[in-house]
Amino acid sequence: MWNATVLSLFPEMFPGTLAFSIAGKALVNNLWSLNTINIRDFSNDKNGKVDDVPFGGGHGMVLKPEVLDRALKSVVDHNGPRIYLSPRGRKFDQSFAKDLSKEKGVVFICGRYEGVDERFLTHNDIQEVSVGDYVLSGGEIGAQLIMDATIRLLPNVIGNSKGLVEESFEGDLLEYPLYTQPRVWNGIEVPEVLLSGDHKKIEIWKIKMSEKITKLKRPDLWSKYIKS
């Protein structure tokens, strides 16, 4: 079973969105498991203090290394890479999700305030991961994003695994346009080829449309696709 362990000051934020739809059903069916650890439980301060002002000045507070270290040591037997959600980390993408789905699990460290003491990261060889070029209030939403993208790739989570192959970012292409009933809506008809029953023509159309959309909307992906 793939196991997600989350170190957070707000463990009650989990499972959050992961309790619903595909991930939620998979959680109920024991296709993955979730453990949450409250970082504050590892403070030695009588008031549960976990942060302090940064050396050298600056805004905000910094999570203390010894508190985080004790929290991490409490899950030393949990499998998988140790990931800290950080804007300066490696950009998370579909390829990364595939790699994580092949692990036995992941341990997420969710920062808050201004960040965490650098010594904690270097001492524990923590992998920093970014979910995009923007700043969030903490790592919890980013952790849920990564978990959602990864869980759906686990065996038996999605019934028709063929659908995973045709999704966006597979082979550096965006997904082709999708249509359903009615055949005509607001005067717009479903492309005739999709009604033809000719599977070969339909597959060719899907590829051409994926290429067209990728070239138009994501030239960065298009360049990767052309090179490959």
C-alpha cells in the first residue's frame, strides 16, 4: 500500500479534498493510506512554540530545526522520499508524479510562516519540491496537489488505465478536445469524424488535435515534443 505521511502544524487540513472522488474512494478501499503528524507535538516549550525570529533580521518567523527534526525522526520507519514544499524546489510535473507512484510512499514536510531553518533541510537531505511559481501560506495545499496527481496513478485506483495514457502531458502533448451528448448544442456540432465509427480515423484525428492544441497553447511543450 502506498502511504502518505504529512508533517504539519495543521494536520486537520487532511485528507481535505483527498477524501472525495477518486482519491477518497481509493482511501476507503485501502489502495493508499494517510498518516498526519502535528509538528507542534514535538515542541519542548510549555506553550508549544515551534518558531523564532530569523537571524540577520527579516520579516516573519522561522520553524525551529530541532522541533522539525524530532517530528521527522518519529516517522523514520515510513517509506519514501522526504519532500519539503518550497518555491525554490524542483518543479512538480506529471513525470515526477509517475516516479512518486512507484515509491512505497512519501513523507511531506509542510512549512508555515517565513519557512524552515536551512540546517534541518541540509542535515536530513530533504528534497525540495515546488508546485508552481507562486507563494502559498503553507505546504498543505501543495502536498494535497502532489498526492492527488500521484494517487490516481496507483494500481487499481482508476478503472480504465487506458485513459491515463491519453491524458494531457503524456508524450509532451495536451489532450485532444472532448465531446458528449447532445450531438448539436447551441448550433455547434460534434466533429463528424467522432461519429464515423472508424477507429483508425478517430485516432489520427485525436493525435492531430493534440498536436494543434499543444502548439497553440503550450509552445514550451511543443518544443519538447518536436525534439523527442
